[in-house]
Amino acid sequence: MERGRDQRIVRIAELEIDPAQLDAYNALLAEEIEASVRLEPGVLMLHAVALSEAPEKIRLLEVYADENAYQAHLATPHFRKYKMLTASMVRALRLVPVTPILMSAK
């Protein structure tokens, strides 16, 4: 990695889920996030939240080590299973690339 150059892929995924399928979607999402963080060294962080006033509107903060880690993530069996099983649940999906300014956690 070039010194001083951040290679991480960071983005926010904005999803809108069919409210009638929200519980099933959330269970599949939790399963996918747990597997990704546990099994993939290049998945640095996956955080999922729902808007308080609209729980069907999900936001994911995704951080991958680099482009190769992101591409590897897309090819994993657990991610492909999630995409297949949730395809009919997702009403809208927008992927927003972002540039980290400061990311800190305890």
C-alpha cells in the first residue's frame, strides 16, 4: 500500500425494504453481516441501522480493506445467498461512495 494513501472502500448503502417483509429481511441481513465480518479479513466493518421514523429504510456503513476485498466479498456464498433471498424484499437500493474524514470506534 502506498504510504499515506487510504485504499479502503467506504460507502453507505441506502435501502428501502418492503415493510411486510422487514423482519425476514433484517434476519437475513444480520446473518450476512455476521458471516462477512467473521469470515472475510477484508471486510473491516459493516454497520446496519434503520431510520427511527421509517424502519423500512435501512442504512449500511460498509468499509472494505481495498477494491480486491470488496470484489471478493461480492463473490462469497453468504453474500450471494443474501442477494438472492432478499431480491424481492428490496424496493430501492442506492450505493453512495464516501470519503472518510475520520473514523473512530471503541
